Amino acid sequence: MKREVIVAKHAGFCFGVGRAADAVEREIASRAPGMRIFTLGKLIHNDTYVARLAAQGVGVIGEQDIERLCGEATADAPVKVFVRAHGMTKETEALLLRCHAQNEHFFFVDCTCSFVKKIHDIVDMHNSPDNVLFVLGAADHPEVVGFLSRFEGEKIVFSDADELERLLTAEKWQSICAKSPIVVAQTTQKLGEWIKTKEFIKKLYTNPIIFDTICSITEIRQKEVASLAGACDCMIVIGSRSSSNSTKLYHISKSACPETFMVESAAQLSAYGPFTHQRVGIAAGASTPRDIIEEVEKTMSEVIENFEELLESSLKTLNTGDVVTGTVEYVTDAEIQLDLGAGVTGYIKAEQVDDSPEKLTDRFHRGDKVDAFVIRVSDIEGVAELSKKRVDSDKNWYRIVAAKDSEEVLEGTVVEVVKGGVIVSVDSNRVFVHASQTGVPKDGDLNVLMNTGVKLRITEIREGKKAKGSITMVQRAERKAKEEAFWNEIEEGKTYTGVVKSMTTYGAFIDLGGVDGMVHASELSWKRIKSPADVVAIGDTLTVFVKSFDKEKKRISLGYKTAETNPWYVFTHTYAEGDVASVKIVSMMPFGAFAEIVDGVDGLIHISQIAMTKIAKPADVLEIGQIVDAKIVGIDNEKQKVNLSIRALLEEAKAELEAAPVEEVAEATDAE
């Protein structure tokens, strides 16, 4: 049986942690002079990675350090703080926002995982003293601490369904049974325990509000480790014991494969050797960087590799200038290692792969076939230096030449800013684009195009595989085609979703996708407004409809308000005469008080309808801003006026109270 090492497909950084790590690493690579970088708490539960960041000048701070750093930040020494994927408390977020507003040289980047953000939104939406929040998780975990800070009502945190049952004693249950239950889980909890929790709560409440917030990747990762451990005679779990998800993976693996070991790096493997196993599985927690996983995989592969078989297969020879096909063995973001089947290991450095800004680990995987040009062979070292870029360039140059005559639109990536323009890599060939043909305004910063994908036309071919191109030509053609398609399809009443581009005193201009239309101020709101800025802001997204248009003059008149958004329409489709509504007192006159029923519709509570006894003025009973219940006693659709009465409700309540004793006597008489 062939000995092998198998790496779990979902090992390593989850989406949220990976996004946070990428953000910090990009900042390190492009940091401005003097920029000081910090993470709010350890970015991930991996001391090796945290130490690596520290060596690159990234510090770790606590909430208590924020105000001090804000005070220290200057133009020459700005400060940028990265919030980890676990998220932060509501108070910490407010502090960071305040510091940024106070000091333009203090910045922060919120890298909270989208799954955690979802819980924040849920808790914010249901934050009410009438609700009780049930949380399956660890009360001291940063993620849980973060979203608990956003809920002001009663909170119950428990590690499993059994603990929840113990917490809900008869006395405790009586205090919360009248409240609406909101149920969430820490994103890294076990799915089985979450199912038990939901079943238990459904027995307690008729209609609990339950949100499935366990990260889907966590569930997939745990199932994958259980399956892999069952198929291997040795398992290596990479991660820190202080990491919740890594520890769970270790215990899941241990239950299926007794020979399970937990390490933080390849250096710790020696403590568990020798490894004589036939099949070794490798799994990693969400806080484990890809290069550490690759290092462990490489080390384990070298331990169990059959070198004699490799030597017997060394039948080929390599020469400089050869074009060879190899099989990918290992990939890091620095290089690709190929098995050339010749007793020689081939290496392709990142700069010899291509000019793509994407990571090698995202594009190349073990087992992939790669064609490469042999640059140098070292028999002593047993390695060959290769270039994929050279093969691709030779293979694809003919397409660059043909595109000049055919006017084909090519796609490439901006890889360098040079004097007078930029270099675009097209199929591993370098094409020069003059600054005037980049689409960047005159004297603009060409660096904004770095590592971005662009479309271009080839305008000139020179000897020595040199080419010039134009991005602007493609942009003009696309813009023209887009405008022609727009004007061919436009019709009155058609709906578009656009972005507010600019405003004047009389209206707002909406970008409908390369073509602008205007919404007059009178069309923005059913209420009278002083200016469009009272309703919208530049950058807002609006759904508008075409009122009229002129193709020749390229003018479009847009509408925004509809009959369905008319406040009177909303009112009459929500309430009817005789209904009771919670209204807000907005103004008072000697003859009565006006109360807002829905946004844009007020009703009059005549002074005679405010109380059951005569009052001198409305202010004797009511005050501006007060919320009261009132009965709708009259609706005038023609004049769009509403009459309200508090007195009617008071009289109804009095009548019910007076009728109660009579009913009790009647019931007693019937019993006799």
C-alpha cells in the first residue's frame, strides 16, 4: 500500500480570518512612511503568525490603548488599528469612531467576520426589554462578548442544552416566560449541540425566534475531519489549544483516530515521531496560516517518502533551454515545486510564473500539470530553475500580433507603473499603455491601476516583442454601446435603479448606468422640502421610473414618489374608522392637539376629546412628543383630515369596569 499524506480540503483560514489576515498583510506591503499598524487583540490564535506580524512592526493593543494612540497619531506618524474577525463590543466601536472623528491621522479597519456581523444585526434588531436573548456559546469568548454588548435586555449564555436546562430553574423561568425568546449561537459551536438547544427551547416556547448562526464552514470542517480521521491511521491537527475551533477539531479527530497529535508548527512534529503510518491526515483550525499547513505537509511527506523508488525513476536528463511538463507537488505564495520525473526537482519562483496579482496558492494545486522553460540545471543541488512565463510568452505572442489587425479586445493586468504610462501583462507579454490612453485623468495617479484587470486594444507592434495598447479606446467603445443600448430600450414608466450623482436646488441627477436622468425636487417627497438634500445624499441608491425623455437632447425626467408611498394612501390602507392607533403629539392649539398617526399624516384630537372632564387647554394633559392611544372617530378622504379621540377609549374602559361586578353577580346567581 502506498504511503501518503492527505490534507483536509477546508484546512486553515476560514473566510473571515483569511480576510482579516489579508487586510493586515496588504497594509504591511503598502504602508506609508511612518504608518504605525496595530491589531485590537491578537489577530488570530496562532503565536507563530502573531510573532511574524510583530517582526514586521505590527503591535497588539487592548481597548485601553485606543485613546492614547489616538492622541499620539500625527501626519508623520499616523496610526491604523485592525479589528479582528471576532468583532468588537458596541462601546469599543463607538470609541474608535469617536477617535477617528477627532483625529484625521487615526484610522481603524473593521475586519469583523460577516457571520459575526450577522449576529450583531440580529441582536441590534431585537434589542428590547421585552425580549430575552439565549446564546449557545462561551460567555468570555470575544465574539460572544461583542454581540452581548449590543443587547440591553436579559441575557442567558450556556455551553450546552443541559446547562440551559439547569439555568432555567422554576424561579428563573417565571421571570422570563413572558418575554419573547431570541436564540442565537456562537459561530464555532457544534451543530449537534445546537440542534438539541433548539429542540429544548421549542418545548418551552410556542413561537421562539431562532436564528441559525453557526458558520457553515465550521460545520463542513468538523464533518470533513471526522471523515478523514476515520480513513487514516494518524492525524495531525494544526492549531493553538487556546483556539475554540481548533480544540474542537482535535477532539473530533481523536475520537475517530487515537493516533491524533496537535501541533502549532512543523517544528513540534519531532516530539511525536517516528511516524511509520501508511496514511497521515492533516487538518487545521481556522486560525492556521496556509504556509504553516504547507510546511507540516512537506515535513510529513519527506518523513514517509520512499526515496529508493524516486531514485529508480530517475531515468531522464534535463538541459537548459528544454521545455518540460511537470506535476505540482507543493505550492507556496513564493514558488511552485514540480515533480519532473527526472530525479530533479523543478522550482518556479513567483516572478517567473506570470504577472497576476493573485496568490499562487489560490491558482495552483497539487497534481496540476505545468509547462515550463528550463533556465538552469544544477546536478550538484539536484534542482532545476524553471520559467512558466517564458513558455506562455512565446506561446501567446502571436495572439498579440493578430489582435493589432483584427482590433480584438484583449484582457490583462496592470503590473507596473513606468515613466509616461503603465505596463499591462497580457498572456505573460508586456504591453505599454501611454498615460493618455489609460483612462486616468491628466496628472492623475496611475498607481490606482496597479494589480487591476483591464481591457485594451493593441495599437502598435515593434521588433523585439514590443507592443503598445490603449485602454481608453475600449472604454469609449463600451460606453457608446452601453448608451446606444440604453436609449434603444428606454420607455415611459420603465423602472431603473441608479445612484445619486449630483444635486442642485431644483433636483437630483441620477446615474442610471452611464446615462443621467433628473428627479425634480417636487418628485422626491410627498412632503414639502427645502432642497433635495432633505431627502437624498450623493451616493444614495434610488429606484426611479421614467416620466418622460427626449432622445435628441439626451434628457430624461424621472419620478421617485409613487401612489403607494403617498402618506394618505399608507394611512387609509393601514387604518379604518373605529381603529385604535398609537399616535405622537406633534403640536397643540387652543382648540386641541395634533398627533402624527403615520409619517406625513396628522390627526386632530379636539380639546373636548382629550379627557373625560373639561380642561382649560390641551397642555394640561398632554405634552409634545408624548405617545398616546387614540381612537379614529372620523376620516374625511376628500379633505384628507382625521379626527381622533382619547376620551372615547377612556369611556369604553370605564363602561367595561362598571359592567364587571354585574357579570360576577349574575354568575353567582346562576351557580345557586
